[in-house]
Amino acid sequence: MDSRTALEPLPAAARAIAETALAQAPVLYDASRDYGRNTAPEYGLFYLGAARAQLELARFVAGLERRPAGLSPLSPRDVSGEIAAVRDDLLAAYLPPLSIDKHAEFIEINAQLKEAAELASAGARYGALLRLLEAKSRLSWLTHPGRSLAADEAARRGLEVETTLDSLSGDTSLQRLFLESALSAGSDPDPAARGGEIAAAIFDAVLPSFPTLLGPAPTRPPEPLAEATVTLVR
């Protein structure tokens, strides 16, 4: 499958999912060979199956309904600077007791940011934006324990966001993907699912960031001049 040709007409959400799947497939394939050689064949086959699943996901998404004619594409910009900023926020939050109690969460968020940076470097800007936003959501949830939305409040805020998206002329499928995730989580009655917290993270940290992330890249501060200290010893 020629990914550039196949993914170009897709809505932004579908293209973002396909780009991440295509990027994961070769990594999982390489892992299958290493695990198969160094552990047991069944572990290699596990990762080989995962690699195949990612390719099948990309093919499935590439066959979905195309972006409606006349609807302008999302055209995301390079978000490498924002990825680095979220990584800085993650490192700043990595302090006890949170770093001990939620160590696994920190690892998973860091992995998402690493994947986002690799996608950005490869020019897969839709996938990079998707992974960045997922990392922002998880980091917001991690650093705001107890912040939650009731189902009716999530629905109210969702209606406001949907009204705003309806007023836009371009492709808003990626925004709607996160909106639907927030509404689905917020309506989950199971307290163990912590859906209200997930909804709050998306509404507070992800959806408001779209105008900035889709706008012009912020001006980067000048690189500091290199300094060297010379000590003369007699």
C-alpha cells in the first residue's frame, strides 16, 4: 500500500490512526525477530501478529469514506516544539510521591511522546499530533487527581464544543474523535473506569489546545551561546 497516496484523501482522524499504525508495524516486526531468537518462538509470534494487526488496521482505515469534496484538509504543522514542551512538563512532574505511585503512567506517557517525536521526524504530522494530544490528556489526568466531570456537565460542555466545531469550515474529524472519547468516558457509570476524570482531562487539556496546535508555530527563543570556562594552572 502506497501510504502517501492512500491516506491523502482521508479525514484527519482516520489519517492520524493510519499513520501511527504504519509506524508501529515495522517496530513490532523487528521485535518479533528479536524475541523469537532470544526467548521462545511463541513470543516472537505474538509480536509478529501485532505487527500484522497494525498493517491490517492501516489498510482498513485507508478504505474508509473519503473526506467530502470541498472540505479543506486539516493540514497540521510540525509540533516538535510542543512535544518537547510536554516532555519538559512530564519531567517536572516526576517527583515523589507521584513518581513512585504512578511510575507506570509516567513510562507510558513518555513512550507516547517518543512515538510522537519519531512520527514528526518522519513527516507523519497527523500521527504526531494524535500521539501528542493523547500524551497531553494522560499527563493532565495524572497531574490533576480527583478532577472529574459529572455526566451532565460533560454533556453540556460537549454540546458547546460541538457547536463551535459545526461553525468551522474545515475538517474537524480529529477534534471530534477526542470529543466523542470524552463524552463516552463521561457517560460511563462505573466509578472504577474513572470516566469523569478522563473527560475532564480531554475537555481541559486537549480540546482547548487545537487552535494553538493548528495555528502558526510559536517563535522559538534564540539558542543560548555556548560558554566555556578555562582554568589556568601555574
